Amino acid sequence: MCFMQDLKKKLINSFGSRDTEFDLVGFPIGNSSELLDVLNNHWSEEELERMEDIQMTRDELERIPLFIRNLPNLEALNLAFNKISEVGKSDLASPLLTDLDLRENPLTHFEIESSVLSKLQAIILSKHRLSEFPETIAELSNVIRVRMEKGRIEKVRFKPGGLTKLRSIDLSFNRIGSLDDSNIDALVSLERLDLSTNGLLGLPEEIGDLSKLEYLVAEGNQLEFLPKAIGNLKRLSHLNLSANLISELPIEISGCTELGLLNLNSNMLTSLPESIGNMKELGLLYLEENQFVDIPDVLSKLPELGELKLSGNPIGSVASWVYDYSGLHLFLCECPINLEQIEESLVGMKKAKNVTVYLSGCPVESQKDQLPEIPGLTFSFEPMD
């Protein structure tokens, strides 16, 4: 009884100063018919028609309540952190709905009427249990952002003519092994793509058709190579391919002329193509835990390089050109570099250009007090996070 009184009081005060918003968070409503009747019968038809924003998170809902299914002016619906397992076509029919948040629901079925919900712009279904990318989402034309990370998706197939305004999609932490036949090139407006931790064996050549792509993350997969078409991504500024099995980069990667950050940590690289020297905007290059035995000389051609990470490689010496690289932060932690090799690289060196070399975990650390002092050059042995 106390709970019912609290709920009724909450309903009475739910509109506050704006009668277009409804906030009912943290009430264990579940599927109790009595409680749902209170919700369904609380407002007049006129009041229901004014609702634009509904927040019903952590209410133990197992289905979408009847009273919100056909609200004509509803624009934002947040039903996150509930127990909803299915969404059918009749469950959502609000023609002005733009934002839908169903994150952390055990969804196994998701089907909406794309013709009715044509104004949807943002869909969040994070931590779901869907095995395929919903066909009815692929048909939407005005969606800008989709988040479906941390699920069970194995198959993705987009539709030509659908999702033409999509700018960002997060499919990380699913089970997508292949993007072959995915029609990924249909996402003509895509700017951000996250495919992390899926078990992908490769990226399709069609990814090079995403001419507006700026941010691509595919870390934690099983990629052994990159498609040559990667070089067609002229707007790409951020590329994270860490924790894969890549042993060689295609020379075409130099076509990514706007790339500012390239993360290739934890791969199997032993060298870099000479063409990488043409990537004039590259400022952050991460090559930790690969198989480099020396610092690639081609990197001396990168005018914007400010941070070069090579820790955890079997590199035994420092190339002398790095000391002339103004403002460079060079990370060589856990590399087999000793005092003699450092001294050899500094022969004839009178002044560096504000360069910092990080050497924690290297053999030279036990002899750091014997390192020569060079103006503009700092050797750091601070442990790295």
C-alpha cells in the first residue's frame, strides 16, 4: 500500500513545471497489472497527447507499457535498465519519436514499423541479446546515431538506400566474424565506426567507399591485413587497429592524408612501408609490442610527429635522427637498450631539440646516473601507466 501511495504521489507530481515531460525512474513496476493500470489510467487523453519526453528506467518493466505506445507527440523515450526482451511493430507507433534508449534490456527481438518511426535519429540498444542487426533499423532513413555495442550480433546486413544519414555506429563487443556481404558501403554519410572486439578476420574492400569516415576503431580482432582500399579514406583522422595480427601495412595507407592518430599496438609488424612518410598530418603513432628491431628511418619524414610509442619491441638502439626531432616524445620502455648503445647514438651530439625519451624497464635504467647531459634532451625513467 505504501508503494502504491508513493507511486500515485509520484504521478501527481510527475509533470512538474513542464507538462510535456514524464520522469518515473526506479519504481519496481514490472508487469504488475495493478500498477500498470495506475499508469494507463492516470492521465486524460488530452494530457497523454502532450507528452514529449518519457523516462522510465530501472522500473523492472518486461514490456513497453500500453499508455506510451501511440503517443502522437512523443519525441524521446528512455526505457533503459529494464527487463524488456521483445519489441514488436505494435509496441512503438509514435510518429514524432526521435530518440529511443533501450540500453541494458535483454532484447532478443527488435522489430519496429520503419514507416511510422521515420523521424528516429538516435537508437541506443547497448547490452542486448540480438543475434542479427535488425532489418527494420537498416531501413530507417533519418537515423544519425546507432549504439548496439556489447551484444551477440553475428550477422550485419545494411540496405542500399537505408541509413543514408547515419554518422556514427558502435558495434563493438559483438560476435561479427565477417563484414562480407554487409553492404557497408551503403552508409554513405558515416563518420564514426567502432568494430572493436568482434573476432573480425578482415575488413572488406568496400570500407574504402566510406568517403566521409573520420574515426575507425577495429582493435581487438583477428585482422591479419588491411584492404588496399583503406587508402581511399581521405578524411580519416583516427585509426585504431591495436591488438590484431597485422604483420604488414599496404603502401596505400599513405592515402589517408588527414590521419593524425594511428594505433597499431600489439600486432606483428617488423617494418613500415616507405609511403608512410607521406602522411604529413600524422602526430601520434603507437607501435608498442610489435617486432621492430630498430626505429624505422621513414618516420623522420613525418613533420608533425609528436608522440612515438615503441615500448615492448626488441629495439636495441636509438636512431640519432630522433634527437633532432623538435618536441618529440619517444617511448622505448621495456626495450633491450643499454648505456653503451645510448652513448653511441649521442656521438657528436651537442644539443637536442626538446626531445624526451622514456626508458623505464630498459637495461640502461640501472646506469641512468652515467647518462650524458645534453641540452634539450631528457631521459625519463618514470613508470608508464
